Amino acid sequence: MGTGGAPWRGPVLGLAALLTGALAVGATGCGGSGTQSTQRTQSGTTGAPEVTRTASGARSSPPATAPEALCARLVAHWSRKVLEGGTYGDYQSMGLSNRQYEILLDVVDAARAEQRREGGRTAGELIDRTARERCAERYRNGSPTEGPWS
């Protein structure tokens, strides 16, 4: 006694062909020639990393983000969310270390005071500046060596 075949095989193969075609089109559509520039945001950070090419013309990996720049971006992002009341404050779900979270708390406290005095725009500027300064201070001698929670 047979099962009568697998009625799902046709749709699955069709979906696989569709995905393969979409990936092929997406991969070829990403190619560009030469070096692409980045755009600078108001906070002074850049958007996507610059794309470079090797001597053979192959695309190289973008450079790694410096730890202090990554810290400043994360702290500034989550500081805005906390200031807006859009998060419950769990540092692990934010992807922050304990020390980065301490920086965030200090930044948010200063931004709240600034927001009361001067308004939201100056609070946002203060967040960017303070996060950059505190994270640069934190990583000035290289990466922290106090363990994964530092």
C-alpha cells in the first residue's frame, strides 16, 4: 500500500527555485565599481562602512568598528530610548556591558536635566557628545581587560 506520493514536493521545489533566483539577482545587484563613500550623520558617526577593493578588484571586508565608536553608538541609541521611556532598562537585552550600562545611566541622567532646562534637541546633542567622550575615556587604553561584564 503506497502513500500516493508527496503532494508538497512541487510547491517546495518551486519555492526553492524562487529563493535561488532572488538570491542570484540580489547578489548581482549589490555590485558596484570603485569605492563607495559613506554619509556622515548629525552625531558625527558614519552610516555604512566604506567599501574597498583589493588589488585584484575583489571586494574586501569593511573595516571593523572601533570599540569606542561601537560603545558610543550603542550608548547614544539606548539613551534616547530610555529618555523616551521606550525600554525597561535591562542592559543585557540592550547588548551592553555592565560598564557601558553605567555610562548609559550617567548619560540619561544628564540628558534628562538638559531636556528640562533646554528641550529635546539639546538633550540629543548632549547624549551624542557625552556618550562619545565617556566611551573614548573607557577605551582610551585599548579594550577593557576586566572580563566580559566590564
